Amino acid sequence: MKSWRLLRDGITDAHHHFAVEEAIARLVDEGLSPPTLRLRQVRRAVFVGVTQDVWAEVDVAYCRAHDIKIVRRMNGGGAVYHDVGSFCYSAFFPRDLFADRTDKALFSLFAQPVIQTCADYGLEAQESGRNDVVVNERKIYGSAQMAWYSAFVQSGTFLVEIDFETMWRALKPSALKFADKSVKTIYDRVTSLNRELGRQVPVDEVMERLARHLGAALDVSLIPGDLTEEERALAEQLWHEKYATDAWTYGERRAYTWQQATKTPLGILQVALEVEEGLIRDAQLSGDVLLTDGGRCLQRLAAALRGVSLAAAAEAIAAVEAPEVLRSAVQALLQECARDTRL
């Protein structure tokens, strides 16, 4: 049985937290950090997916007025609200350790310990979609992935106790998220362990149970450890130069002459275009798309559209390296834009 580091560094600031995540991923890639399971909690914060539009997904004014931090994370997926009633884990490892498993299979591998943890409390849980676990058809766990060259990060969130009112006020999910679901609100879509049990369970207890099940599922021995000096130094730099900056979290806010969104098997995709006399002057692609590349795929698709006529845009997209479901979705939205601009 191989050994992994079990890390509980106690960092609860959301910006510092993600700086640590990236630092470990970078150093695992360089062979300077060991495979690691990190368990963590944060004070009230909204984590935004790497390719999301913060202003469209989050009530920024509410968060600022109530001291809820907003930070853009380094993986894909949708915006989520966190406080110390929930906890997250991240597993950092060289991707070749699981070379025989697809990314989709890894989602399932890491979901099983969550299902086992729920079973420990007498709850029946199931995998749902690509990256969730549900209890009584409500989401209790969600996950995301990121590749950093040879390193891979599998992250998940387990809701033990959560302030549903604050979650509802802080987030502004697109109606498209609920388009194929019977529920229409966050409160009906999401649940917590304590809500399902009708009693309070200590978060630390659940964390310890999940860690044990994860260790067994991965066939590894988890050895408690600390951040290395290299990880601390790199995290400190990333904290101040990247994750705590408005430039990283919010990006440039601008208006476009045309924008539309659609739901794909990988998540919601929004295309925003600046079109003048049939020519695409600028383009931005965003959404909660569940990819592992840190947003580079959507950046390539947007770059392919800039300076191209609407008539030639579909052909330009066809040449971009991207999942076919995304290329097809962009091409369909381009057809809508062409129709709209002719009206």
C-alpha cells in the first residue's frame, strides 16, 4: 500500500485557500510535493468556476455587504457557496497513478467514499450526472477536476451543515440549470447531511469518516503531514499576486451587442459577441462548463471567432481543438446570432 500525505493546514481564508491549492498542484507536477489528500474548510465565501462570469452568477453587492468573499477557483463547474458548516477535499496526484481510468471514471471512484459516508449515517445516496452525489434526489456533494501538466486535482464538497438562506441570496444560478429538473430553486436542489438526518453531526467527524473511506478506495495509507516550505512560499506569492486580486476574480466587465446561453452535457455555455456589419469584433465564452484545462478550451474557441465574419464563424470553430459537444453548441448559437442580427 502506497502512502499519501493527509493535510489539514487550518487555512480558512478563501483567497489563501486557493493559492495553496495551486501551489500544491504545481509542485506535484514538478515532483517536489507528494500525492496529497487535503481536507479544508473556509469562512463564508463564494467559489466561482474558472470560466464563469462572476456578475451573472453571483449577487456581488449582497456578498460585499455581508462580508462574503468571492474568489475564482482554478477548476471548472458552477459557483458554490461555502461556510464552515461544509467541507471540501482535494486529492493531488500524478495523473499516471490512475492511467487506467478516464476522468469520468475518477469522478465515480471519488464519489463512492461519499456514498459510503452517507451510509454510515443511515442515508442512501447515489451518483447523479457526471459529478454529483444526491440524497433523496437533492445534491449533497459536488466535485470538479483540474489537470496541471502531469499533476491532477480531484476536488469535492460535502455539505454537512449549510446556511441555505445565505446561499440562496449570494448565488444567481441561471434558469437553464433547472431546465431539465423538477426543482426550480437552490433550496429544493441542494441538501445537507444534518438536514437529512434531522440532527447535528460534527463536521470533523464526517471529515474523518470520508478520509478513511477515501484512503480505502484509493488503496493508500494517509499519513498526517504539513505544508512544505516550498508550498508555503509559492502559496504566499499566489495569494497576493493572483487569488486576492480583483483582476483574477472579476476580470474585465463589458457589454456585448449579442449574447445567448445553452445547456450542454458539460454544463451551461454562454457566448457573448460584439458584432458590427456581420463581423465579429470581439467574443467571450463563459459558463459552468466542466473541463479540466483551466478554461483554455473556451479561450481557444473565443480567439477563433475574433475578426471572423458571422458567415465564416462556424467553419472557424470546426478547426478548434475542443470537445465536439462544445463546438456544436457554439455553432448552434452562432446560427441564432446570424438570425437575430438579420432581424
